[in-house]
Amino acid sequence: MNAGLDLASYIRDIPDFPQQGVVFKDITPLLGDAGAFAAAIDGLAAPFASDGIQKVLGTEARGFIFAAPVACRLEAGFVPVRKAGKLPWEIEREEYELEYGTDLLEIHRDAVRPGERVLIVDDVLATGGTAAATARLVETLGGIVVGYGFLIELAFLGGREPLDDARITSLLTYA
């Protein structure tokens, strides 16, 4: 990652979105800047470059944006983890909690094979519910979660706790 680039300067705060009291971290300015976007992808991929990652999972929807290019950097496959009802084949399903509600995640049953080494990538680590649900899906399919990569971590929400002692890389942390 370009050490001189301040990725935080590319994140815009949107108060009271999607509901009152939530400060949404808008990543679209970062995505719109080629240098900042490339630095974020490099920053997420580099810590796992020597871990033999075979699949990079990205959760719908903003996780796709980061996970797919990270997969390319790591020469691994990309697996989309979708919200309920969007995958056309046989699925595994897991319910999870958001910082402001609950939802369901789904993955194709053949997306991760037993023993495959997996990196889970998403844009934000908040309560950890989405990442933990994704990890449970990986484990159900027999995969091995090597670690997690997040652009943003909202540390005040305690999202690391449900991820046990896993290796976590967060490029930006908000205390």
C-alpha cells in the first residue's frame, strides 16, 4: 500500500443513514480514485500473500468490490456470498445480525471444497455478525478460514469478538 496515501481522507461520513443514529461510512470517494482504490486492494491482499489462499469470499454487496480484485492479486478464486434468494443453484444458508437488524447469507454448496484455504473480505467490520456468518458457511463446506480483510473497522462495535482469534487486517480503524 502507498504509505503516503491517507485512505481515511477518501471516506465520507453520512449521518443518520440508513437509520437515525448510524453514521454511514461512504466509500464511493475511495472507489472513484484509482490510486486510493489500488492502495486499498494492495493493503488487503499483501498480509495474506504467502498464505496459500485458494478462495476469497466477498459478502454482498460492497464486499464484492474489494474481494474480487483481492482474489486476482492472490491468484485465487472469488466466491460471492449473497443475500437470500439470489443464487440459482444448491445453497447453504446462515442467519446473521447486523448492527441494526438481521439478515440471511447464502453460498453455493460447491463454492468451497473441503480443505480449501479461504480469506473473507468485506468493506466494513461492525458487529462481526456478517463475517462470523460467512465463516460458519465456509466451515459448513469444510473450508479453512485463514483470515479476514476489511477496509474499515468500527472498533467501538466490538466486531472482532465473534471472530475468535482469527487473523484480521483492517486498513482503517475508527475507535
